[in-house]
Amino acid sequence: MVIGRYSSGSSGDGRDSAEASAAVYRGVSPVVGGDGGGKKAGDKKQTAGTQVDPRRLFNIFNAADGNAATVGFYETLRSMSSSQISEMLANVDAFPNHARRRETRERLIDYLTMIDPLKALELRETLPGKGILSKAFQQLGRNGLSEAVRIANTMEDAGDRRSALVAAYVGASEIDPVGSFATLKTMPAATASHYHEVFDNWAETDPQAAALAALTVESAANRRSALQIVGQEWAESDPESALAWIKTAQLSSYERENMRSSALKGFAKRDPAAALEMLSTMDASTRAKHLPDTIQALASRDPAAALTWIREEPPGYAKNRAVEKAIGSLANKAPEETLQLAREFPELAGNVLGSAFYNLSRNDLPGALEKLKEWDGTDHYRDALQNVASAYSNQDPDGALKWAMALPEEQKSNIVRSVIGNIANDDPLQAASHLDKLANPENQSNHDNAVSSIASSWARRDPVAAAEWVQSMPDSNGRNNGLQTVADRWARVDPVGASEWIAALPAGESRDFAASALINNIQNDDPEMAIAWSENLTNPDQRQQSLYQVYSEWLNRDRTTALESLASSALSDDMKRNLVPELREQPAQ
């Protein structure tokens, strides 16, 4: 059976917006359309059909350090079309160096979202990493807010739609904050997040004008959001003027206190030492409230000063809150010193050990491995070990695996699974070749979890190959979990392909696992097909549970149609009565 009727569709090739974006990047005036003289913004140095060796960019990027590599990398990108960059992304796994491969992929994605955001959105589900939707809609907003909002409103997922709208306003306000604000005021559904982003960019260039405009916002929540971010941005550039304006502006007492808090936070970002000195002149309540942000900013700017303050500040609630907020920045900036601090204050170890060891491993792996021995036997050693393994496998997967295999038996299985999972993010085939290292019946869950990690990464790139790999495994929980993972990833981007593959599986537990993932992905868009798949599950309990879940969601969206279907469905009478209260009055059949 083949269940599902879907098409991937296309929202256009985005050529005009891509040409304009690329022209802005190159520093020339974009000319899109028309047949006037002169070179158009979209003209490419590369002729149609020219092939670009996937390793060419990697070799350029890896040939030199610093600016020379970056300049050469982007000079090469400028000669390529968005389709060629997309092809390069599909082949980036051929690059030989693990760490550079990831960085190269990220730069390719960033550049593609800039020159052709619609193409980037088409590829979003197939690419690793986060932030593609936000980056693409920021660029669409720069190209034109009205069109960006129109495209964002076509997105079916409510969370994606909200994120896209916010990103569009971020991009538009970078170019024209005044115009973005004017558009925002015409949108009844605009939220505090939209106002925050528009006024964030506006306050960077003209904080007083932004502050005056914020006073005209009618919605109390939106006005408060605008005032808060203006206060923070203004204080980062001119804290004295910001605090003076806040003191005399026509604000409610609540708005004034919120805006002052934001300004003090901005002041701490600009000059944390001066902000700390100002706080010392304020009452205890105000000082305690703003101390955490100030010490966090100090830790980012001057870790040594923050460490000195932590050691010298008397114990108390305000200090504890400040340390909790600052410790992450300290672990990033000064991991060795942070580990020493954890020795002096054992109560901090739980908050800092993992991140400190991760950052120390990135900068000095041998030193991190040596220091790790000092913490063996402590309560937080396992967390530290996992973070070292993560950083190690990002730098040297083979070396990390050899190190993990040499660990004591009680530690080895978990760490080997973690390393294999990290390898799978960039090279699932290589990760799969190491699965035999987890063949320990006493820790079967680690093997099964590794299968899911590999299947997820592999299916994102090539669901057919991932499916073949999982199906080649012997029957086990790991195989079932792998099939479910592949089905989930596949169904997100190609429900038709996923349904055809699942339909060809032998009936039984394995197919039920895969089908349940498909059902979860299609039930909102096509509840009838989700019901059909649910009724074909072989496990009776799983069948009833799946039907109940699909009908529950369907009744919330389209009650009339769902009730018509429910009447003849295979769902039990008891579950039907649980879903529909009015059926409880009817006698059982």
C-alpha cells in the first residue's frame, strides 16, 4: 500500500531577491530586471554549466590562516550561483578535515541565506545546524519587509511562522527602522518581540528618536518592550544621557523602573567596572537586582576582575545569584582559572565543571586530559568527562575514539557512544563502522542510542541509504528505533517517499515503529491518511493509542469532519466517549 499525497512544491527561485542581496554584498547598486546598459547585479563571473570541484573551496579555506583564507573563500563564492552553492553543500562531506568541514558548511549556509534566502529555506530540513530560518528571513526582510511578511505568513508551523516574522522585522529594521515601525503599527497581530527587534536596531543609530517613538506605542506590552530595549541600547553608548532621559520622561512608575533596569544592564555591557561602582552607591535592593548582569558582563570583559570580585565579596544571596549568572562566561574565557575557583568553592563545581572542561579541551586538549584526572572520583566527574569527549571528537574523531576505548569499563560505554554520536553529525558512515565497539549486552541501550544518532544524521543527508543501513541490522530495539528515526527524518522532507518505503516493509513491529513516526508528521496536514496508517498498525494497543492521538488533534481543528470520520473508525467505544463528551450519554453498543 502507498499512503500519502504530498508534493514538495516551490515558492519560486528567489532570483530577484538573490541578485539584489548579492549586489549589496559586493558593494554595487543592484539592478534587477530591465535591459539598461551596464552590468547587472546578478551577472556571474562563472558561465552556465561550469563545474566547481567540491574540494576547491576547502583547499582555499584551509590554505592559509586568518584573513587570507577568508578572503579567498568568499572571492570564490562570489563566482558561484546559488544552485552551485547548494550542490557544494550536498558534497561538503567529501572534505577531508572534520573540524574544517563543519566550519566550511556553516560559511556556505551563511552565504547562501544572504544571496538566495528562498533557496536556503528549501534546503532547511536537509541541512544540519540551527538558525537557517532566522538568517533567511532576516535577509528577506532586508530585501523588502512586505514580501518577507507575506512569505512568513504562508508557513504552516505556528512556531516557524512566529520566528520568521520576528526575523523579517530584524532584517528590515537594519535598513529602515522608521519605515519598519510604520509598517508594524498597521499590524494588529504584532507582538512585543516584533517591537523589541525593530527598536533594538533603531536605538543603535538614534536612541532619543527611538525613545520618543516608543512613547507613541498604544499596546502596554509592546510599549514596554520597546522602551526596555531602547534603554539598554542607549545606555551602552551614552549611559548618562539615557538615565537622565528616563528620569524626566513621561513614564509610569512601572515603565520608569523597567527602563532604568534595562539601562543599567546596558551600562554594564559597556563598562562593567564603572557600572559596578555605580551600583555600590545605590540601595541594597537595587544593587542586588542588577549585580548578576553586571558581574556577568565583567566576566566576559575582564575575567580576572570578576574572579577577584567573587573571591573578595562577602557571602550572601546577591553574590550567589551573581556567581550563578557569571560562571558560564568565566568558563568560556578563563577555563583553567574557573576550575581553580571550583576547587576553592566546591558548591560551584556543578555549574562550571562541564563547560570549563569543554573550553579547556578546545584550547589545550592534553592539558584538559591531564587535569581531568584530578577530578576523578568527584560528584561531577561524569559531566566533565562527557564534555572533554565532545570537544575531543570535534577535533580528532579517531583519536577521541581510541582514548574512549582505553577508559575504565564503567566509563567506556557511555563515552564511546557519545563520541560515535558526535562523529555521526559529520560522517554517519564512519560512525556506523564503529558500532561494534558498543556490542556489550550489559549496555545495550548505549548501542541502541548510537544507532538512533547515526540514523538521524544519515537520514538528514540521504534517507534511502540510511534506511538500507538500518534494515540490514538484525531485529532488535536498536533496529526498531533506527527505523523510527529514519522515518521521522524522511517524512519531514518527503512524506510520499517515506510512506512508500514504510509500505514496502514487512508487516510487524518494525513497520509499526516507522509508521508511528510518519503518522506524527502527517497528522496535522492530512488526518485522513494518518487515520489510515494508524488503522494498519499491527499492535492493537499501539493502534488504539495512535487513533486516539490523531482524532484528538483533528477534533480541535475541524470538529465536524473529524466526528464524521470517528463514527466509523476502529477506535474503541470507550476511547470515543473519552474524546467526545456528548457520546457518554449514549448507551454502549
